[in-house]
Amino acid sequence: MTRITVDVNDEWLEAAREELGTDTKVATINAALHAFAMRRKAAEIVAAFDSVQMDFSDSHQAWGYGGGRDLSRLAEDAREADAA
């Protein structure tokens, strides 16, 4: 872990503490840095998905019998559960 001395805007630090729910300045700064690192990683993952050609034609057929979960009785089952 790196130890640094830095001047931080108190209003921004307090706003970040409230948003992140942290108790100390150190925890707030570490949580904010972690959040930005995760945001960058999420953007990289989204970019990876965006770079892949996807073909969803006929994908609706995958939800029928044998290709996934059969949802045809979903509403009826929910009504029966509510009635019980």
C-alpha cells in the first residue's frame, strides 16, 4: 500500500463519504478509487461485448420446450399461488 500526503477538497470528500457510506477519510478515498477502477473495468467488459457480432434471429424459439424454460403457464401459476 502506498502512503501519500495530498490536499483534498473537503466538500468533495464529504460528498463522496455520504455517497459511499464510509466512516473515515482514508476509507472514503480508497472506496472512491475502487469505484473508479471498477467503472473502468465495467467499460472494458461492455466494450468487449460490443465488439462481438451477435445473431439473435430466431432466438425467441429457444424459450419454448426443449430450448429453455417453458413460461407458458407463468401467469396461471401466479394466480393459483395468490389464491392459495
